[in-house]
Amino acid sequence: MAFSYEWLECRVALGAQTVAIRSAATFSTEDRARGREALPFGSVLWPAAIVLADRLCKSPELVAKKRVLELGAGLGLVAIVADQLGAKEVVASDGHSDMPEMYAHNAEKNGVTPRYVHYDWSTTPPEALGTFDVVLASDVLYELNACTLLADAIARTLAPDGVAIISDPGRPHWPRFLKKIEARGLAHQDQRAHLPPSNDPGLDRVLQMHPTAKRNHHLLTVTRAPSVDAKP
């Protein structure tokens, strides 16, 4: 890995199943001494990922026997859950160089082996991944340009009869993202969901790092709308 970290071991309870996830707590003492401060987004377990994973566990038919892609997979909670729920194939993707090793650790710990691919939204053509029955992403709209990049990625990787599910805590760019989705001829339906309760000390420490943990999250379902002409 490019950096070294201090870790928190978390156990995420999702209905009848529990997923073990190792999340970064901070950079190592050595890297902090070098001036490293802000952790890479994907190195930390985010509440929105737990909300999305919980949604899948409540409706396993969403991913069972289907080809699934996770965009911005980070530590891999959502991809791991999709694999455990019987997906035909799971591809986890992220653009940060440290994520493959972090993801591999968590996948192995939970006895699954979803495929990982490096996918930088700004440089990798979305069509390079092919199309999937289900496309998933959680809390990835940190920056303004992510609205366009994520909308493009969904439009080009979603199979004609596929479904995308996006979990978001209400980031400032959310309304702009919805407009980008609509401009690409995609339909969407929004639901709201809270974080499931935790009784794990490691997970509680991780959640304390996130002001979004208590928010009512968006769970956006995106499908193709054949009757709507996509705008340029």
C-alpha cells in the first residue's frame, strides 16, 4: 500500500448475518509524522455503505443470480454482501491504489472472492467494464464533477433491464446528480432509510467519525426509461 494505517476491526450486523470489516482509523504514526492527515475516502467504512448493504439483505432477490458491479467499492462491504447473497458474479471497482489490498483482506475474511478492478471514473471509459444487471454505489458524490462521472458510469454499465441502487446521506451535490441521471434518459425512485443499530465497539468507533451516521439516507433506484430521449 502507498500508506500505512492504524485499523479498527468492525462487525456489521445485517439482519441474520454479520460481516467482518477492517476499517482505517487513522494513518500510522510514521505517516502522520510525514504530514498525512485526511484518510482516503475508501479506506474508511461509511454509514451509506451499511445502509445499502442492509437494503440488499432485506431484499436478496435484488442481487441473487445476477451480475453485480459496485462503483467506488472502497473496503468492499456492499460487494461482499452481494456475493454472500448469491450473486452470479460480483465486480468491485475503485480508483484508489490502496483499495485492492484493503478490499482483498475483507473479502478473504468473509470467505468470498468477488473480482476487483481498478476503475478511475475520470480516466477509465465506463464501457470498459461491460454491462451489469445491478450497479451499486454508496456515498460517492463528494465532488461536483462526480455527478457527471457517476451518471455516465451508470448509464454505460447498466444492462437494458438492469437496476442501479445509490445510497447517499444527502450530500450537497445530490440534486445535481438527479438532473444528470434524468438527462441520460434514466428513471429514478427515491426511498429513505436509517442506519441499522450497532452493538459492536469497533463499528461504534468508526461511526463516531461520521456526522452522516444519524442522517436519513437516500436509497435511489435507477432504471432505464425507454420512453425518454436522452439529452446530450
